Amino acid sequence: MKYTVDERGYYGEFGGAFIPEMMVPNIEELRDNYLKILGDPEFRAEYTSLLKDYVGRPSPLYFAKRLSEFHGTRIYLKREDLNHTGAHKINNTVGQILIARRLGKTRIIAETGAGQHGVATATVCALMGLQCVVYMGKLDVERQEPNVLRMKMLGAEVIPVLSGNMTLKDATNEAIRDWISNPVDTHYIIGSVVGPHPYPDLVTRLQAVISEEMQWQLQQQTGNSDPDCIIACVGGGSNAAGAFYHYLDREKVRLIAVEASGKGIDSGESAATMVLGRPGIIHGSRTMLMQDEDGQIQEPYSVSAGLDYPGIGPMHSFLHKTHRATFEHATDDEALEAAFRLTRLEGIVPALESAHALAVLKKIRFDKTEVVVVNLSGRGDKDMVAYMKYMSDHQLL
């Protein structure tokens, strides 16, 4: 079965470009040019050079010995947290800023939740000398203050969004409105595998460097380029898409995506789209979506600002429907516990998003000989307020 996008921008029944007429020229320009640009040797050379010398790739594949002993299996961490800016997001923004420059754009806009995509976008705009505007929900501005300060230091204008529940969904809405109003000089760097075609495919291709490296790193360390299992957290799903990409057609490799179930699946405060959602349209694509009986979007919740999105990337909806990937979920408490476990066992402080992927290790029984790769999508510097609260609540200070 083919798990990649078709020529119409669909993954099975999911995907497409459901957009207002005023947005059509922007999308058509990108759709008509992105594959040609990605395939251009000069683009590839510049992109590869920046990933190596600026971002710091390849990111290490680290055998977590003490964590492996705790869980009774062989666990490797793909260290995206060690990238410049602290997460996988930079892989995408470096590629998209190069595309924007080739399309003659001089102004960049972005949405952000946890702030990592905003920081990565502000970083490449500073690198290329382009104007940068980042939309961020007011709630996320408050709980991710270190990243907001980083964006401002990099020269970006950060606009707090006051609509909805003032998180990622609402920031995306405002960024789309901006792009419609500024179609000529502006490029919208979407941070995840969401939105109208070609964005889910474009972002997946730029993040696929993760699984591309994973293959030869596993071959070097284990003698086999295929692990038994790959685990990654999913909000919109870009780090998971990148970690899964080169293994989609290798059916023996288990793919596990982990959503945020917040305070519990049945609590009314969750972001587990695959459990709580049904097909719908959000931000220009048909995908699984948390909505009520009238089709109104239900507000998601997670302690992790990067996972509280009511939808998910259309590729992931297709992987779920075809059973190519298994979708699990972890609560706030389970993710926080997993974050402290990794910190105390390996001396690595993960992002709250990544901690959701780590939490599943305790829920699934793996054989001691299996090779399990967890995509450690980001580092936890930005989440210290949440971690300090956890330490205070559990008398760890």
C-alpha cells in the first residue's frame, strides 16, 4: 500500500486543499513549485550544508543504557533535542526559508504553540535577513515565556492571539488571515504536517531527514537498519512524520504515535484526536478532528503547549485508518513522570511533548531483544516552569 500523498494531495480520504478563493493563488504558487525546488541540486546542496554546519546534523542516535534496563528492552533515542534551537522544528524552517527566498518572498509569518517552531522560524529569518511575524495564543505566550523572549531577541514580532482558547488552533487561524491579506510578499511557514496541500507533504519531506539518518545509524550500531519499533509524540505530527517516513513501506517496523490525553480521555480536557475525533475539515485539510455533534471544533487541552491541537496531520489519519501505525495516548501526569524518569536515569531533560512518547514505554511490553527508537523531538528548557511545579507538588525540591 502507498502511504505517501497522491497527486491530488490526498492520503486515502484525508488531505486536500479546502481553502477560501482568496488563498488559492498562494497555495497554487507553492504547490506548483515545491517539488521542483526540493529536487533542484543547488537547493539540496544549500539545504544539506545548513543542516550540517548550522543546525548540527546528523543528530545522534543514543543508546539509553539505564532507561533500557528500567524498561527491559533496547531503547535508542534520536536526539532531535540537540539540534540548534532545541527541537526538530529547525529542519523544516531551514528548508522553507530557502523555498521562500526562491519564490521572491521578503516577509515570513508562522504560528506556534510551544514556541519551538516560532523560535526556529525567527532564527532562520534572522539568518536570511527577512521580516518575521509569529502568531501565538495568549495562553501559550504566558506558559512559554522563555521562547517568546528568544523570538523577540531574534527580531521577530510576536502577536498574542486572544480568540478561542488562545492556543495553537487560534494562532493558526490568525496566521491564515494574515496570509490572505498579504499574498504577494509573504510566505507562511507552517510548522507541522497540517494545513492544505502541499504543506503536509512539504513538511514531511523536510522532516524525513530524521528517518534518513536513523537508517544508517541503526545499521552502524545494531547491524540492521530496521528497528522493531519507532515511537514519537503527535500533535499535528511533524516529528512523527519525519521519524516514520523512510519506514512507511517496511511493514515489520511498528510505528507508534502518542497523543496527549491531558487529564484523561473522558475528562473533557484532552487532545487525543484519534480517540475523540471523527473526520472533518480544519485549516484546509480533511482529517480526524475533535468536534461536537454540530461539527463545532472542541477545544483541546494538554499540559504540553505543542500537543493541544484538535486535529492531526492527514497522513497520520490515514496511517491510523489503515492500521499502519498504532495510536496511543498519555496523560499529563504520565508524561511528567516519564520526563523525570529520563532525567534521573540518563541526565537528559526532554520537552514535555517528547515526554508523552517516553510515557508509552511503561504501557507496552517489549521483548528484551527488541530495538525501540524513541524520537526525542525537543529539549525541556522551555518547560522548566511545569517541571518545577511537578517537583514542588511531589516534594522533590
